[in-house]
Amino acid sequence: MTQKQPPPLSWPIWILAAGRLLSQIGTGFTLFYAPIFFVNQVGFSATAVGIALGSQSVSGVLGRFLGGMFVDSPQWGRRKTLLLSAAISALADVFLAATYNYPTLLIGNLLMGLGIGFYWPATEAAVADLTTREQRNEAYAITRLADTVGLGLGTVIGGTLITFAGNYRLLFILDGVSFVVFFGIIYFAIQETYNFAAQSETMTQGWQKAFRDRALMVYVAVNILFTTYISQTQSTLPLYFSNFANPPEGEGFAAQTISILIAFHIVFAAICQLPLARFLNRFSRPHALIFSQLLWGVGFLGIGLTGQIRSGTIIAAIAALIFLSLGMIAYTPSASSLVADLAPESLRGVYLSINSQCWAIGYFIGPMFGGWAMDQSPPVAHGFWVILAISTAVGTGILLYLQRLMRVES
């Protein structure tokens, strides 16, 4: 049976995606180069810089909480919250570009975390407002694709600027300019996406209703698993490749090889994002997420193999990264679409704020346990990936329960 194609996406979705592309290019300028700059050129210790960068997560939790309330508030709404996010993020870059002492560095990072916290509930709610249920997978895939491409371009351009100009402060200035441009796009080209005339619940009632939603709370449990998985690809995976790959010597992959593998992971995910989102649109959201769990499980087993097989480790790494890329891009649009489907229209900000908080939790848990495992003996480091693979069975069980729960409540 031929699946009916959803109607074309409205132009505000494409404008929002273009704005996200530009802002993520700016983020790519600084994401990987900030620690190098603050340690090697400004002179802070690596521990101090790590604490400052980690403070973004603390203010990010606050920003997501407030952002969820602001997004659902008639006084603020999606558009004003996005404008506030861009303004705070641009101000953060002013502090970071001017950093010569630790308080300035700390303030800049706290502001950046706050701006990012406001950003996610607002942008996710706006996409939900502008789409039908059938369109959401593709719409979220397009905006995530814009994020991925922008981050990749920014990283490459930032590295080129450092190579030829050697001016790290210029990267923060350009990042700030990208947020100003994003502010302008939202201000001039995007109208408020939600009609607040029907809103009747207070924010306190909204949070209470969200936390009483059984389906949402079940989803939160499995979503923390997903975000923990993604954090492993960015924090633990490069370290494992560096220290434990290529047995029996275990000398690890060279830094250049790891860079190429990570670049392949990002590019492959970007290429497959839209086709996979369209394919998964024929399934229910929980079933699409189960598919993602299976891909993550196979990918984690493949990563563990790179530290135990004696030949073909590069092939094993590439194959594993293919599965991890597909698992990631199957997850991101399906998860946002599921939360948007669960949320009452007047509480999309609160629901999507809770969804966004899962990322903060996952990125706190993941690097901590992954880092501990990489400090242990090789058997523990190899076994860590097996444990992650086994955990996908738990996630699949939770999603099967969620599917039944949603059928009962619908």
C-alpha cells in the first residue's frame, strides 16, 4: 500500500531552519576551540575551564524550566522567548570574547547556558505549532539537519580561521554576530506561532498536569537513556578509540583517524536524516524509537569490537558508526514529535521543556560513567559498550509499555 505523502511544509519552517543553520555555524566556531583558547592562551587551568564550561549545564536547567513557562505564557510566547534566547546568547559572547579573568569566563558561560535553555523549548514548540502530526517527523528532521550542517560548517570554518589568523577571540565575535543575525530573522520574518486565546490553565497547573501525564513520565525514563547514548558518542567514544582500539597492542587510533571517523559520523547522519525521517513516518512514534534502540545496540557492540578484534578494526569502527548515526537520526525527530503529540496545545512549552531537561540529565550522567569506565582496565572499558548494548533491551521494553499506554489513553 502506498503511503500518502504529507502536505508541503510552510515557509516559516524553512525560515526557522535557516536561522538555526546560521546560529549553529556560530556555535561551531567556538564549541571545540574554547577549551584550547582559555587554557593555552588565556592561561586558566584545565580544571577551572572545565568547571566554567560545565556551569552552562546548571544555568541551562534553569533556562529550560523558565523557557517552558515563557513559551506557554501569553505575555511571552514562542517568538519573544526565541528573541530573548538570541539576545542572551549574543551577550554571552561579548563576555567570552572579552575574557581575561575567571569571573568574566564564568559569567559568559552561565549566560550561554541560560540562552540555550530558553532556545530549545521555544524552537521545538514553534515547529509543532507550524505542522500537522503527519508533517512533524520531516519538519523536526529538517531543523535538526540545519543544526548538524551548521555545526559542521562552523567547526570547519573555525578551524580554518584559527589556522590562518590565529585569533581565537574573533571566533566568539563571529558567534555573537550569528546570534544577532538569528535575532533579526526571528524579529522580521517569524510571527508568533500560537494563538493564546484558548489558554485557560496557569503555569502551576500546567506543570502539575505534565507531571501527572503517565505517558510523558514513561517517555522521560527512556529519553534519558537516549540522551545518555548520544553523550557517549561525543565524550567517551573518541577516548575509547584513542586508548583501547587496535588490539593486541591497544595503541589506539591516531588522532587524525579519529577526526576522520567522527567527521564521517556527522556527514553520514546529515545525508540520511531526511530519508530516514520519511521512512519512519509510516510507523508509530514508539515503534520508530524502538527501531532507534535496536540500531544503538548494534552500534555499541560494534564499538566494543574495535578494542577486541585483531584485524579490520577500521572497518568495524565505520560499521559501528553507521549504526550509531542511524540510531541518532531515528531518535531526534521521532522523540520531539512524540512529545508534541502528547502535549495539549496550550502546554507544548512545558512538555517540550521536560523533554529538553532529559538532555541535561543525559549529558550529566553519560560523560561521568563513560569517563570512569575509560579510566579502568581494558576488560572494563570493553565491557562498558556491552552494558550499553544490553541497556537498549530495557529501553525497548519501556517503549513497548509506552505504546500500549498511549493506545489505552487515546
